[in-house]
Amino acid sequence: MAQIGNLRYRPARRLVQLCVGLALYGISMALMIRSGLGLDPWDVFHQGLARQTHLSFGTVTIAVGALVLLLWIPLRQRPGLGTVSNVVVIGLVVDATLAVLPPGEGLPLRAALLVVGIVANGAATGLYLGAGLGPGPRDGLMTGFTARRPRYSLRLVRTVIEVTVLGLGWLLGGTVGLGTVAYALAIGPLAQLFIPIFAVPAQPAVEPAVPGAPRPAGEAA
């Protein structure tokens, strides 16, 4: 597999895919926010902080992402280009989208915004992870912890972290609802569907032979 942060292999496709994935992720977050039917655990936390601090949702998302990235240091995690981009791009895109997207009116429209937002979020996850340029800071926190503490499963660590941020976000005034449950049930299968579709094919272990170049000793002609 292409190394994280290594742009010598298919750089154009991977950079474009990363940018599209992160932009779509920010748009999907805005769609779920405008549905008013509930957010994923981390966004419940972001929304709660935004309401308490009177900062924009995107600004809080960037600030929390940067703080989470600092937690990578004791875990000896190495961020890739995609990790750093994740911190900045998603927050800027979600604020830009919220600025032009009005809240949904009526339950059918709100439900449509929620469904499209969740599916788009799954596709965005597949795009930016498939680019192979580094996970998001929150995902890296979970995988880094389990790598350092292998007696804890990734499922347990993820559950503990997400239940914690969900509870804190709810106490801070974040929106918990049907959308929160729907996201929790759907995002795993959606990510499993989209990640293989958008994964950049593995880098060949051996470079193609150059015509006329000498063959290694013992290799058949």
C-alpha cells in the first residue's frame, strides 16, 4: 500500500480525492446540522461548544481537531498531509455551506437532508481515507491508543470516546435525536461500502521492467 504522506505514487489522483473527500465531509455535516434531527457524537460536541462559546461551528471543529491532534504526541502517532488538511478544510467548508444553506422546513425536507447528509458522509469517509494520506485526527486518536494499549479493542475505545463526547455535547446543548441514532447505525456499513470503492490501488512492489534493461541473474527471458 502507498505510504501515508508519500506523494510520489499517483499524486494527482490522491490529492484531488483527498480534497473532494474533505469538502464533501464538510458539506455532509452542514446537511445534518440543517436537518435539525440530530448529529453524530463528535458534531453534537462541536455544536454544544459552539453554542456555549458563540464561535462558528467550523471554528470549533478546527479548534477541537487541533487539540485532538496534540494528543497524538504521547501516542507517537505521525500525521499525514490528509490529517492536517482534515483539521482545516472540513471546518472551513462546513461554515461556508451553512452560510448558504437555510434550515430545512417541514419533516420531509429535514429527513431528506439527514439521509443525504449521512450517505454523503460515508462517501466522503471513503474518499479521504482511500487517498491514503492519513486519517482524521479523531480516528487517529482511537487507532493510536489501541496500538499503544493492545489489550483494549478498537470497538471499545471508539465507543468510550464517542459516548463521552456525545454526553458532553448534549450537556453543552448539542442536538441529539433520531439523526444521532441513524448515523450510528449507518456509518459503519456505508464506510465499509465506500472505502474499497475509492481506495487507491496498492503501489506495485516492483517497478515495471524497462525495455532493453539487463535482467537479474537466473530470470527467464
